[in-house]
Amino acid sequence: MHEHLKSVLTTARQSLEQTFPPAMAQLLRELVKQEPNFEAIAKVIQLDPAMSAAILNLVNSPFYGMSRGITDLKRAAVVLGTREILKIALSVAYLQSRSSISRHAGPESFANWRMVVWSAIAAELLAERLAPEAMHKAYLCTLLKDISLVALAGAGETPLPSSTPGTPLTALQPGQLEAERDLWSIDHGELSTELLSLWGIPDLGCDGIRHHHDLAGIDGHPPLTQAIILATRWAELVNDCGDVHSPDSIVLLANLTRYTAAYTPEELNHLRLTCLERFRSMLATIGIDEAHPSHRLYEHSVQSMQSFHFQSMEIAGTDGGTDGVATLVARQLRWNFGLDEWNLALHEPGLNRFSLYASRPGSGVTPLGAAQQLDDLPWDITGHRVDLSAFGSQWGELRLRANCHADESELGLYVRFLSRALEQYARRQAVLVSKARTLDNLPVGVARLDAQGRVAEINLRLFDLLGNPRNPKGRTMADCLGQSGTTVLGADWDSFLTTPRRTAFSKIFFLNSTTDDAHCMYLCAHRQTGGEILFMIEDITELTAVQKQALQHGEFLGQIVKSMQDVVLTVSATGLIAYASPAYADDLTGRNLFECATPATEDSAMWGPEALASATSPIEVLLRLDAKRSLNLELVVSSLLGAMGGTPSYLVVGRDLTEIRRLEDKLRRQATRDGLTGLFNHYQFNALLEREMQRSLRTGRPLGLLFFDLDGFKEINDTRGHQAGDELLREIAQALRATIRKGTDFPCRYGGDEFAVIATESSASGLMALAERIHAFVSNRFRGTVGMSMGAALLAPHEKPEDLLRRADKAAYAAKAAGGNRICWAD
């Protein structure tokens, strides 16, 4: 154990024995027993005459409702039970310690005692619902939970983190538990547990003493501890610990209690009334007065507090200024108390003054004036004065006629909620007023726009720059600028509004550009989270004449770029596109050139930042605008010196090659393909045969050639006409494409009705199989009306292209001579 903690515990134990009567320890030991011994209890109590008298007075109080007076402890034990007698005795013993802690009790000497006993009574009643088998433990644990603070306060030697002037010792202060752990290494709940153990009190079987302030973690505790936690918080709130707790907290605690213990609103109010009756009986018997009526929050129902809570929220959230606040207060005073004649002073945030309002029957609320001091206001009611203060500051004052008939207690409760609401309103409004003043004093025109570009808020500077437009709120910014004669936003602004991924828009323009006093303006807009737009205009007329000229030239160049057919980009050294031609701005701005474009050539190893720095010739790329659109561009790269913050940047101009490549492809096809059949033409046949023959000689792989003409083609031409002949040739070409090996065999139209197929990597059997497939396809298609005389030849070693063609042609001639419509192998 920490040495300092040992010292604190020793001090507390010594003080405990001096602060509390000896009977208390003996009574505690009896109470924790399974079956308390009445004879032992009576013997202890009879040794203290004051305790005996107090117990009998309490037993005969209205709370217990005895029809006949009880004059001895034995009879009291029979009627009430031994445990009840023990609890009464302990409460009286606890009271006898008050003299040692009275200096910590705040303005009233019994404040600590009232809080401890209220919490003990409440804990027992709550435990009746949550843990009925341990009700007596709830009372005992709650009574003892703060015994360490009481003992240390009695010692007067150890500093108490909770020692705050004006508040009870047992009321938890903000940051108290953390301060205790820093000072003692444990908090006072844990300290009380250790102290009771040292005092010889056995384990109470309850962690409620240790965790009685853990309201945030209440769901993780057993039912008995939950009862103690709720009762502790309830005692702090209803016994009025000053401005530490908001009255709203009672409403929140009531809802938590209903949720935790499953109370209905009626049951919860009955719980409050039962607790109050027992509490008052004990006070009356022992001769202790209640707190001042304004501090008795336990007298008010949760329903009343909820009503005042919601009314206060309405005041705290109003946007109607102090006039709106006064109107709301007037309505609430009339509804709640029937009051319609009063004076109300309200603090005006940001103006350091109070405004005075008056209410008269039938005439509503009227402002009477304003002053920095309350006493300087023109009051016309001097009766009952009600201070409206919260957290040490005065937020107003209410004055009523001396003969008003409002319920003082209920009015006091309403005033507490009203004061807190005025404090919240004042602080919120102070921030808004400060922001508004700062915004209006900026030398920059600022507006808040919605996602569609409509004005939501506007500062005075922008209002002046726009020529004081009528009713700007709700109108589009383009409309407001247009009214001032400025049409600078245009289609790019429309694009910005309709493109959510564009987060910024900027432009430099001249206001009154046709006059000598033209102003150079910088306009920018930034899209905020949620879609709203921050819009700003700044006068930058202080620029030099040279800079003005450059800007004007910039506008001129912008028009040139807009009219160009080429794609114009400025990119950073890493490829980030900072600017794109207006036609492509939405598709390209903010993207990386090296990610949205790929080189058209196979060698793309140099496609990256180094390509920009080393580009000496045009680079052909495929630029993807989106998933469906792309451009084939020839990029010309030029370095831009001194741009983009001094870092290297580049001007990239892309010439659209899409149409050129389409034309080139068309010409290429016309040069290599037969116009009628789409097969390779005579010229391309010779080129392919030369290329494939060289590859065969280099690799050693076989090469075959099929050469054939059509049997009966002349008759079709003569009898059906040339159009029928052309259609026949197209069908033969389709037959070849359907039967050859794609990418391996090359079908060609040699001329007229002569065709050839170059078969790469084909053996004799493979070439014959291909020939038979073609022959069978044509025979089945034309059913004997057209045949083919085909020659087949394999490339011989050291053979030239013309020799291979000659052998295949000779074999085709032999097939024709043999009757046609057959396949012959070349010699």
C-alpha cells in the first residue's frame, strides 16, 4: 500500500473513533449480521439516553402511524422489527457527528446530514424494487458511503479535494474523484471501504460504497449497487448543491430511474412522496429544519420539472433576440401561473446592457428601454424582485406585483430553469454575435450558399459589392451578381454546382471593366462537408498596372484556349492535372495524367514523371475521360518556369488523333484487303507469303499453301449476271473465314475466282485436313452448283515464294484437268 495512503487511513481511523459515538461501531456490527441480536442492540442504545429518546420520538412520528404511543425499545422492536430500530439508531448516531463537519456544510449546518439521510432512505426504497432481499444493506451502505470524508473533515489535518465553500461536503464536485486519486491514490468511495474494514466492520457484500458515483457505468453494476448510485445522485440534485448541477439533470435522472427500475411516471412520483414523508418525519423528530423553500427541489414532481425543462429549451434555442425571449416568458408566465403583469430585464449578449420589458393585461409585451445597470432601467413595478442568475452571473431580473398569487415554490422552480435557459441563450448568442461582427468587419465579401448556389447568409461587405441587392437570401448568387451587372460565373460555375467531386471554384475578373475605375476582383468558392458552399469575393485592385495587364491578357488567353480544338493541360511534376481546357475540365481536373492516360506504343517503361522532364518529341497516348469515352492524343510537352509555387510544372497540349487514326486504319485496310471479299488482296498475299516463308526458314516450322479456283463460276456470271458472281465470291470468302485457324492461316483472294490460303505451322496431314474442311464446306453450301479445283503444297527446303506458288498452281491445274472439284498434291 502507498505510504501516503497508509497515513491518510490512519488519520481517518483515529478521527472516526473521535467523531462518531462508540455505540455506532457496535450497532454496525449487529446490523450486518444475518439475525441481529435485539438484547445486544437494546443494551447499546440504553447506554446513550439521547439516542434512546430520539429513537422513541421517531417511532411515534406520523410516518410509522402508530395508534398508541410506544414507550420502550422492546415494544418498538416488536412493532417495527429489529433492523428498523437499528437503522434509526445509526441515523441518530450519524447525526451526532455533525459538529465536527459543520464547517463543510455550506450555509446551513445540517446540509450534509440531510443529503446522507435522503440518499439512504431513497436507496432503501429503490432497492425494494431492484433488490428486495437486500433492502437493509442499501440503507446501511448509502449511510456509510461518505464516512471517509466525514472522518477526514473531523481530523482537519488532511486536505480535502471536495472542500468547496458553499456546498455540502458530501456533494460531488466536478473533477473531485480525479483530484482524490491524485492526492490519495484512491477516491473517497474506495477509502470508505478500506476505513470500514479497519474499523472492524465485516464485508457488507456490496460494492455500492466503492462505486456510488458511477452513474455513467450504472448498467454494468448489480441491482443493489444501481439503487445506491441512483439514490446518491438523487440526493445531490434535489437537496440543491448550488450551480454545480442543472435542474435539467433531475429530469434526466428521472428518465434513467424509470428505465433502470421499470417505474411508471405515477410510481416514480409515489416513490418521491414516500421518501419525502419519511425524510420529513425524521427531521421533525430530531429537530432539524428543512432547507429554504427555494432549495427544496424534492418537493416538485418530475412532471413539473419536465414541463419547465421543455419550456426552458424553447427559450435557450430561440433566434428572436431578447424581444423573442420576452414574448416566450410572457406566454409561459401566463400559462403556468396566470401572471400577465410584470417587468422583465434581460441581458443582451454582446452589447453589455440590459433591456427592460413590461407586460400589462390585454396589451402584450412592451419594451421600456435599456441600460448597462439594472438599477438604471425605467422600472414601473417595484414589488417582488426575482433574481435571474446562474453560475455566478446575473442574466436578468423579474419583478412582480406584491399581491400576485403565484405558488412561490413552483415559481421558484420555474425561475431556476429560466435562469439556466437565459445563461445558455446568452452564451450561444454571444458567440453568434461575435461571429457576425467579425464576418461583417472582414474586408472580404463572404456568403454561405446552399448546394444549389442559393444565398443562405451574406455579410455586409459582399452586400455592398453586389450593389445592395433586394432580398438576396434565397436567390442564386449568379442572379445577385447579374443584378449588379456582373456576369462572370457562366457555364463553369454551373458545372461546379452540378459536379460534387469538384471542391473548389475560383476566378479573377474586372468589375466595371468599361470604366476608368475598374476593380480587379478575386472570386472563390469552396464546397463544405454536407454540400454547403463558402463563397468569397475580394477586391485586389492594389495589383500593379503590369499585373492588371497580365490578368487581362490571361482572360484573353482563356478565351483562346476555350475555342481551341486541342486538349490543353497544366500538370505538376508528379502528373497532377491542375488545369484542363473548359471542355474537359470536369473530366480531368484533379486527376493524374499517368493514371488516366497510357502510351499507344508498346514501350511504356518511361511513362511517368520522367517522361515530362525528358520529352523531346510528341508522345502518343490513349486518354480515358471516363469508363465509356477516350481520346487518342499526340501530346506535346513544354516546361513552365516559375509556375505552381516554384515547383516544376508543364504545359501539355494534346492533338486529337482519333479521326486521323480512323482514316489511317481505313487506308491500311484498303491497301491490304480485297474490296469485294474482305480477304487479303493480291499484294498482301505476296507480302505475307514472303514473311511467313522467312519465318519458316528461321524457325524450322513447316509452311503450307492451298491454291484453288472455282468450277462453274463463269457459267454463273454468264447466266445470272456479275452481281450473282460477286455474291458467290463473298460467300466463298465467308466459307474460308469459317474454316481456317484464326491467327494461324491467312485467306487471300489472288484474283478473279482464284483464292489462296497460307497455312503456317502445318504438316502434310494438317494441310490436307484444312483443304478437306474447306472443300466439304463449299460442297455442302452450294450442293454441286459450284466446285473448286485445289492444289496443296508444302514448302520445300531452299524454295522461293514463287516456286511454292508455282507448284500449288500446277497442282490446282492438274485437279481441274482431272475433272475438277477435287484436291491434288503438288509434286
